Amino acid sequence: MRKEDWIKVILVVSLIGNVTLFMNHNRVNKNQELKYELLNAYIYRDLTQLEATIQYQIDNNWDNEPLVTQKLDDAIDSVILHTGMERDDDKQDILWKLHDYLKEFKADDETLAVSLTAKQRTDYINLGEKLRSSGWNYNVGYDTRWDIFVSKVKGLIAES
């Protein structure tokens, strides 16, 4: 085979290799976006349900207090799931901050027969207001992109 033929073969193989790498890179990026969309959506759902549950309890004189603590547990579980699947240290840090913030509101009692103190109710009321003011509530569309998610987390955990 002549030298020019070898060069053509090498160029064709190189082109096929580059196209394959490009397609694989796009597939990996799409999978990452889907992962964030799914995991962020779980957290959004659980935090908006928590906010709605707190508001419902306020409106109904706290007639089913354990429901609030259960919704808080659901939200914490979603954050833990996302944290466990995240490989980026910076993103894990944000998720751990959200986890730690939510964990502060857990009732000490692990049973379903929780009876909240006046201080715990006040803390939940404040949490509900912070969730609402930072965009974690129903009637507000949500965006699962990471940068939007982070801005909402930072708005929630920011000191008042």
C-alpha cells in the first residue's frame, strides 16, 4: 500500500473514532442531565409537599402533626439519595448543607405518634415561610437545572 493510502486509512479511522467519542460524550451529558432532573424533581416534590403540609396544619389547628414530620423525613430521604449518587464534591457540599438544615427540624421522637411542642410548631411555621419565600411551593413552576436548584437551596438555608 502506498503512503497516501495509509494516510487516508488513518484519517478515516481517526474520524470514526472522534465521531464515536463525540456521540458517547453527548450520551453521558444527557444521562447526567436526566439524573439531575429526576433527583432534583424528587427534592422539589418533597419540599413543596412539606410546605403545603405545614400550611395545611396551620390552617387546621395542627390536627395531624405527625404528617409534617413524615414529610420532613421524605424530604431528607430525597436529599440523602441525591447526595449518595453525586460524585462532584461541590454539589455534595450543597446537598449536605440542605440535609443538615432540614435535619435541624426533626422531632426527637422517631414514632408516628409525634406531639409537637409550641417551639417546634413555631420552627415549622418559620420553615414553611422560608420554603415559600425561596420558591419551594406549589403554584410555582420549577426548573431542575443545577444552578437554579442551588440558588433555591442557598435562599432556603440563608440566615434570616
